[in-house]
Amino acid sequence: MDHDAESTIDLQRDLRRAIESCTGLELYYQPKIDGRTGDLTGAEALLRWHHPERGMVSPAVFIPIAERFGL
């Protein structure tokens, strides 16, 4: 349990630094297409985080941390 708490704190600190320095975060747009007509109906913005030591961090991991700590 201590390891999980420490890992969360480390990720929170690193995410805060990434946001402040604008490094490692990448924004992608994924088109939304109507399956019947093929028309473009919108887009989703997808955020990806390339951590300098951990590699790609899943949004399922860093989004809840960002929300929890108000980032």
C-alpha cells in the first residue's frame, strides 16, 4: 500500500512538472464519423503523456490523478 501511495505522489509531482513546462504531453484529435453516412460529426481530444522515465503513461492512470489533485 505504501508503494502505491508513493507511486501516486511521484506521478502527481511529475504530471505537475509536465503541465508547467509543457513537455511530454501530446494532444491528438480523433474524428467521429457517422457509420451510416460517412460524414464527420465531430472529434474527440485525446491527451497522451510520454513520461521521460516511465514511457507512455496510460490516460486511465494519469487522468484520475490529475482530477484528484486539481491539475
